[in-house]
Amino acid sequence: NAGVTQTPKFQVLKTGQSMTLQCAQDMNHNSMYWYRQDPGMGLRLIYYSASEGTTDKGEVPNGYNVSRLNKREFSLRLESAAPSQTSVYFCASTSEEGYTFGSGTRLTVV
Amino acid sequence: GEDVEQSLFLSVREGDSSVINCTYTDSSSTYLYWYKQEPGAGLQLLTYIFSNMDMKQDQRLTVLLNKKDKHLSLRIADTQTGDSAIYFCAERKGGSYIPTFGRGTSLIVHP
């Protein structure tokens, strides 16, 4: 089925470890996004990519890096994980009519 | 204040209508959206409305837009237990393609 695929679904990291969250979409969308969702905070935009080859910071970019590998794939990297980065991470891509979200990655940093 | 505001909780009885409200701040908003998030899942686009429309109906869902008051509502008729979820309002401002989300309204449907 067409959509946004995120991996992994769950991850536990120790403070200071690094990891990359993967995201791929097969809808030929130009724009892709990474959000984090925390209780009571709603969705906060971390980084976005308006098109292949471009990336821009969102509301909460500190501690993260991204790569738009090609039109389909947009990865999020945590270089040195901190407990404050414990969250649920959502990747999305968009057309005019709205976002299509992945099912999320639940990350716990201990 | 927040760009997009929603109440945090709404509790309704099964079979009743639910009305979830949202206010936004930018009069240049072009699209307004409602998303649904079920437990453990991502957000799913329910419906959207163009800023030049007042109302949109889709089966049990009715979206009302009052541009003068910058108020958006989602009415769910004959609410069922499967409608229990978090509902997010979002606006897409003029000149931007990135929606701004509210914090979500948790809809609880009880027998």
C-alpha cells in the first residue's frame, strides 16, 4: 500500500549513543518532514525538506541532523542521544491536500 | 498565545454528536485540516477545507469554518466508540506549505 514507512518502530538507547531513524515514501511527494510528539506538547517540527537536495530547520532542531537521500527517503539522526529526546517521532510527506504520516518510532533514551 | 488552540478533552455518550472546536490566528490561512490519531498510530487525515468554503460534509463528518472569527469545528454525528482518539486541528498559512498543528483534543466516547 502507498504511504510512509518508518523504521524502527521501537528503540531504546543509552545516553550518548547515536542512531538513525529511517523514513521512505512512495507517493512521489516532494516535501518530507520529521516531527516529535510529546504528551501535552502536540506535534513539533524538527526538520523538513521541501524537495530533494534541500533541508531546513523546524521548531526544535537542536540535537538532530537530517539527510534527504533521494526523493523517497528522509532520515533523522541523533548523534549523541539525551533523555530529553525520549519521544515519539513521526515522519510525514505532503501533497496539497495534507500530510501522510508514518506510524511512528517510539524512542526511549535511558 | 498558541497559533492554533483546541480544548484538550471532550467526553460524549455513544450515539450523541461530538463537536470539536479549534481557533486559529492567521487570516491568510489557505487550508484547514482535521487529523485523527488512534492509540499507538500516526496521524490520519480526516478531512480538510479550503479557506473560501464555509462548510464541508463527508458522511458523519461536518466541518464548519467561520473565517471572521477564525473558528473551525468538526462535528461527528452518531459518535461511536471507534471514534475515540485524539483529533488535531491544523492550519496552513498563506505563503507557507507547512501546517501548524494544535495540541489535539482527546475524544472519549462512553456507553
